[in-house]
Amino acid sequence: MSTPASTQKTITIGTRKSKLALLQTNLVLDALKKAFPQYEYKVFSKETAGDLNTTIALRDFTTKNLWTEELEELMIGGQVDVIVHSLKDVPTTLPSSCKLGPSMPREDSRDVLVVKQGLPYKSLSEIPAGSVVGTSSIRRTAQLARNYPHLKVQDVRGNIGTRLSKLDAEDSPYACVILAAAGLLRLDLEDRITQYLDSKNSGMLYAVGQGALGIEIRKEDTVLQDMLDTIGHQDTTFSVLAERSLLRTLEGGCSAPLGVETEWVQNAQGAKQLRMRSVVVSVDGKECAQVELDADVTSAESAEAFGITVAKALVADGAGDILETIQQNKAKESVSTAV
Ligand SMILES: NCc1[nH]cc(CCC(=O)O)c1CC(=O)O
């Protein structure tokens, strides 16, 4: 049976086995060790269904909990006390006995362009018409279709190292891939980044939670909650709460072609506000809803309320129709593949 962390001296941190997951786990481990040296720490790593299956395109999976469910079961069972995820892989709704703790400082949240070794292109706008961009993300695919309709998109699966070797292979179909900056930076692969992408230079917005860690604990574990409060970073926590509230409200799950860009800005009176840009694009890039809003965000509640406000504004701008069409097409596909 599960033992609350308060009665034990050892805290077990659960994680996926990938190099990136282990590096991210070490960030949390180091921060906890430094702040709470009185505990012993142990890392338990496990390959998840998502790691093991690299052939099926992500968007074809029906279960949303590919990366998280098995570790959550271990945590609910008491074998691990806290799980370190990439927040962007964490579903917006968690098992009822689990919750996310505060977030640690976010790594660069942007997407980046990585050009195949030996090719001379310095930016997305230089990639010639008809070239193939590697990505399996519906969000990246839709935004590419909207902003770079002359480029082709092809799936590329696997962890970051695998994607880079698929890109660089001599017979590779790809001219470039789009990846998250965070993964490359954490893996010390900064030299592979050709261009950082944002709303201004390329119209490319990132995924909800990208670049942030999702630190999940049992809901009743007040000891770990207090510990995470100590190592947490409020600006990040509020930003990602707002982003996840937006995604939850749109109910698109991880397969929604939803891009966001959040930043803290000062208004004319000098007060700090959270600015959120967000976009929902149809898969063919033809339809697009987008909004940019600022809000006073000073608590978890106001962060979540802001996410709902942005979602409503996006729906008012047409996001509802775009998401509905995607849902209908998915339903049709599953009928046709079932027979
Ligand atoms: N989609 C998989 C995934 N989940 C987390 C990261 C790393 C970056 C992050 O923490 O957001 C990546 C790779 C990528 O999208 O390039």
C-alpha cells in the first residue's frame, strides 16, 4: 500500500528511460537534494508504451496517456513518489488521485528548425519549394501548411537522437526537421539549431507546456507538495497553468493543432501581465483562428481563468469549427479502418 512521503526517508522519482527524460529527472533531483538534503533519493526509470512504439504516427494513437499512464499506476501503488515528465506530454486531465506540483524554471519553449547536415539553408524561408520537412506533430504540420504552403511534410518518429539520424541519413527524404528547442538544449545539441521559430519570424507557435517539466505527485502528498513549492518557479507555474487551461477548455487533447506563445510583459502602468498568443489552424492550413490577450495573473485561479478566456476568444474567432472538422474526420477514419 502507498506510504506517504512524510513517513519515509527515501523519495523515489519515476521517469521514462530516454536520455532527455533522465536529464530532466536529474534537474529535479538536484534541486530537491540541495533544498532537502535530509532525504535519500532514488530514480526509477521505465520504458513506456510511447517509447516502445515508434512506428505508428503519434496522432493515430487513440489513448492520450501513452507516456504517463504506466508511471502513474506505479505512483498510485506507492512504488514511486513523484514523476518527472516533459509537461507537453502530460494530458490536461490527470487520474483523480494525482496532481501536478509547481513547475521549475522553463527551458526555451520555442520550436526550432534543424537543417540536414551539409545543406546551406539558414531559415525556414530559405527552404526551397517542394522540400520535405520532418515532423509528426499535427500542430507543426498545420502551421507549416499555413505559413509555408510550398513545403511538404512527412512523419518522423523516435526520440531526438533518432530523428536527427533519420534527417542526416544520406538517403533521407528530409531537408529539415522541426523540434523543440528545449530537448536539443538539454541534450547539449545547441549546435544543431539552425533557427529559433516564433510568431514574428515564422508564424510558428509552440505546444502547450513545451520546454517545461511536469512534476506529478499523489494528490494527498502534502510533504512533496511543500518540497516542490520550495523549488518551484511561479512565473513558469502560472504560464503553464494558463496554457493547460486553454487546451483543456478547447478539449483538443495533445492532437489539437493549437499553438501558444506566452510571455510576461509590463503594461502602461508598469504592472506585470501575462500575454498569451494562440492559434488554431486547420490541418490543410486554410482555416485559422488566432488571438492575443494580456491579463493580470497573480494566482493559480486567475491563470486558469485566463486560459478559459483565451479559449473563448479563439472559439469566437472560429476555432470551434476547425476543431469540430478534425474530430469528424477522425471519426470517419476510424470507421473506415475498422472494417
Ligand atoms: N513530442 C515529444 C517531446 N516531448 C518533449 C520534447 C522535448 C521538449 C519539451 O520538453 O517540450 C519532445 C521532443 C520535441 O517535440 O522536439
